[in-house]
Amino acid sequence: MDIMAGTLDVEWIHGAASSPAIQVHAYNEHTFVLRQSKTVDYEGPFLFLLFGDDRALLLDTGATADPVSFPLRRTVDDLIGSWLADHPRDDYRLLVLHTHDHRDHRAADAQFEGRPATTVVPAARTAAWAYLGLTGEIGSAVLELGGRALDCLVTPGHNEAAVTFYDRLTGLLFTGDTVYRGRLYIDDWPAFRSSIDTLVRFAEENPVTHVLGCHIEMTTEPGVDYPIGTTFQPGEPPPQMTPGHLRDIRAALIETGPAPGRYVFADFILCHDR
């Protein structure tokens, strides 16, 4: 499988007063990473816009509904317009999906209501999994964007609707809130453990360039996180992780077991209850 290269050599907005509401980074000409400013919402989630031949995919819509303080629709429209200027085609569509059902990943869905040639799939498990062709028994499916395929893997545990997306074009593994540099909240420990096993196996069988979750909550000091609600995080570590981190999380789950608690490791914290 040939992987299209990209770069994550970027300084992400971290809550400075001069930060734009949304930072846009071109990983490559067909792949964009967006970050919501922590001045708009402390969650500061990452969103992803992927272009295929037939349609674009927006993964997550962020933590804020208001289009004035968080102009996601306008930003996405501008990016699609620029991309189409360089890659002209008719009847180009937009698909909006989610990594899971928590509000900070779907708050701006309404901004896309009524947008022409657009499908917004609700984030709830029933709707999202049905659209992708996933069930409890069918744990993976392939999503086609036109010349660009993504593997969709059911990965509940943090949230019952969680799906991990693997982009075959770039080798990027989009893990939502299941895996990221921060507090990994586990609502269903057996499901979470099974999901991490799934991701470890998948990364062993496929070329994963980066593991990309949706937040940064750790500092650069091993095992130390920013307090919940932090809106200014200078000197953050980068969001990208590696398949080695997946193995580290699996080892941590084996070490801690299902007992409720907060278990601190260098690059993440397991939170077995809230």
C-alpha cells in the first residue's frame, strides 16, 4: 500500500488571546487538520477534513454551536471551495461523521443543516453505526470517498458510539477520545479493553503513520496533565501518537485491571470512573 506523505510539523494554537477561532493545517493537499481554539471552548478539540474524488469527509464538528464564535461551516466551505478550484468536478458532496457521541464532538452539526449536497449523520450509536454498516457482530466496514477508502472500526468503551477511522491514503488512524494524550475516560472497561486490543492488532497489520486523537490534555512533563477546564496550554506536546502508545495502553490496562481509579502513565491517564 502506497502512503501519501504529510506533515504535522506545526505549532498548534493553545489558548493565547490572539488565537483564531479555528486553526487550519494542511497535512497534505487532500487532508486538513483543524483545531478549535481553547479561547472558544477549553476542550480545544481537533477535527479532520479529508477529500476524496466524489466527496469530502468532516470528522467531528467541535464543541461550540455558535457560528459567530466558532465559524466551522464557513471554514469548511472555504476549504472545499479552494480544493475544488484546484480539483474541479461537478456534484461534489460533503459527509459529516463523528468519532463518538459526546457533545464536544458534535456541537456544530446544526451549522451544516440545509447545506446543499451534504449528509450529516447523527453521532448516536444507532444512526452512526447503521450508516456505516456496523453492528455489535460486524465490527468493521469500509467507507469510500472516491479513490480514498477508510476502514471504520467499532471501538466502544469511552463512549458506546465510538468509531475509529483509518485512512488508507495517509495511514492516519483517527481515534477520537479512545486514544489521545490525556485522560482516557473509560465508561465500559471490558469494551474499552477489547477496543484497544482491536487497535493494537489493526496497527500490527496495517501501516499506521500517526495515531491522532481529538485532544491534548497532557503537559510535556511525563504523567502530568493540565487541570480540567484549562484554557491556556503553552508548550503542549504534539497530538500525534504511535502504535507503540497503543501497546502501552494495552499493557496499562493489563496492569491496572478493571478496578475503578485514576492510573497515571507518562503519556496518558486511565480514568476508570469519572
